[in-house]
Amino acid sequence: MTRPIAALRHRLTLQAPAETDDGAGGVSITWQDVATLWAAISPLRGGPEGLWAAQPATRLRSEITIRYRPGLWPQMRFVAGDRVWNIIAVFDPDGRRARLICLCEELPL
């Protein structure tokens, strides 16, 4: 489904993982801001229950649509306030490089 530009009404921060030295010979993952952008968020459905921080949690999937931008990959995530969406898949729906649709899974609080 093609969304009009006006539907991109949510301000999100795109983040990429970065490995940093933990001082003990290993690495820890930190998140670096890549861009702030406008997006449309469409909830899809909840998924099967799993464990999150040793507690039962429902997986909430959403479709996030943004303007096309190169260099977006599934290891990245979107953040808005205390909400976080891990990107599962990214695709250009019509191959015109106008927009990207990201299938995302929201992390429970």
C-alpha cells in the first residue's frame, strides 16, 4: 500500500549498532544515532509469546515506512522516546527508490 507523504508523521531516530571495547578483551554493543527521520507506523499484529528479560512478553510487529535512504539494514533499529523497534527486514516496494518499508518488532518495556 502506497502511503501519502502526509502519513509520515512520526519522528523516529534511526540507530546502528557499534562495538566498543569493554576493557576485558571483549566487546559490548552500543547504539549510535544515524539519522532523525519522519515515518508512518502501522501495527501489524502480535506474535507468539516469548521471554524478554526472563518475563513473558508478546512480540509486537509493525510496518514502518520511511523515505528511501541507502545503507539501511536489518541490524539497525528505530527509537522514539522509550519505544524501540528492531528492524527485521527492509524492502523497496516498487523498486523506484522512493520509500522503504521496514518490518519491525517492537521491544517490550
